[in-house]
Amino acid sequence: MAIDGIQTRTNIRSSLLLFFISLGIGIIPRQAFALSFDSNPPRQQSGFLLGNSSPNEKQYLIAQSEPDEAYDPFSDYSEFDEDSEEEADVNFFRNGRFLTVGITGGYGGFTGNFSDIYTGSPIFGLYLTYFFDLRLAMSFGFLTGDHAVKFDSKLETYTGNVSMSSINFDLKYYMNTQNVTRGLADLNPYFLVGFGQFYRTYTLAKLDGYSRDSTTGFDLGAGLEIPLMRKKAYLGLQATYNYVDFNDENKGSISSGGQSEELIKKISGDLFNMLIILGMNF
């Protein structure tokens, strides 16, 4: 009996010991986890996890930039525009021209019935061009020339001289030649469009005095400029068509001695010129 009581107490003690050991094993990790959680809280990260939340599976953290550095599709691109404008200004100051002054000479001719009444002849003048940038410029020009004139009425043949002068304001656009060969790129081709004031003065043998009139016309032309003297000067070639409408155009008569004489051909037509320009760049 005593032995049985001793074994019984021993079993009870062993059971209690195993119970407390197992209880201690379960409590210690929990306390350690709680202490580590309280003392060092996990750092909040910007991102998200891919995969399940199971601890046995791998999880991947996808990093993201801070909200202040995130891409904004509605951001203002004005700073890029400023950079491009600044680059264009620097290129203009290095390679562009501000002002050109030149003298010109060439041939002035006529179209329509003007070509039968007036004789084409040499003309000369001056040109002044101001550049807004590498491509766009404003041109001011003055041209003058004298031409022989001859027209017939049913009663008389009139001969003499007509002086043609013009003041022109044209807008020039220089073509971009960066993608062509170097030889052609140096020609600096351009187009021009503008308007002018045209003056005409008659001096006829069988008519007393002289007649002067003027009209506003429109210019359309093209040209090229060949650099000279390391781009300090240039040689230009230019062709321009001038649309004009004088007061007596399409009229079939002329006044002579207070009487009206009928003309065989009406006085009508336009002007054109082909010029050589020698200029200096500033």
C-alpha cells in the first residue's frame, strides 16, 4: 500500500511538472513577442504585398515612391518650353543675323498689255532687313527705274518715258535646311510676301507736262542668299511678282488736249523683277 501511494504521488508530481513546463513554453514566446512589439513597433512602409497572408508563403514588397515624388500627368511643362526657348535664343545669338543692309540691281519687266506698251529695263535700289529669329525677317526695299513707253491711239502714236518707283514691305521666311546637304544648306532659300506702294510718272513727247499716279500692290517672291567673307556679307538672288492696279488699267482711251482718244490696246498688266543683292550682315 505504501508503495502504491508513493507511485501515485510520483505520477501526480510528474504530471504537474509536465503541465507547468508546457505552460511555460507557451507563455515565454508570447511575452517575448509582446515585448518586441511594444519596444520596437514595425516601420510603416509605402507599398503593398503580393501573395497570400499565410506565413508559410513568400511575400513580395513592391516599393513605391513617396506621394510628393509621384508622377503627375497634369504637371506644367512650361519649364521645358523655357529651356527650348533659351536654346533657340542662344543659337540665334551665335549663328543668326540681326540686320542686313544691301544694294541691289537687276531687271524690271511687265506682263499683259504692259509688256507691249512699256519696255523692260534695268532697275536699282536699296534693301534693309530686320531678323526676328533664324527663320523670320521683315524686309524694307526701295526700287526705281525708267522705261521707254509707246502706245497707239486711233489718231496718234505716243512715245516717251515712264518712271516706275516702289516702296516695299515684305515678310521673309527662310527655309530649314538642316536635313539637306551642306552645299545646298548654305544657299539660305526663302519665300517672301508683302505689299508695296508703286509710283508711275509719264513723260510723253506729244503731251504737255507729265502725268503721275500711284497705287498699292502686293508682292510674292522667292530668293536665296550665298554667304561671303565668313558670313559677314552675302550675295542674294531674288525674283518678285508685283500685282498692281493703276487707275487707267482696262480703260480704252486717253485724254489729249481736252479730248478723249480711243486706244488700240488697253493699258493693263502687272510688274515683275529679278534682282542681284549685295549686302552686309550685322
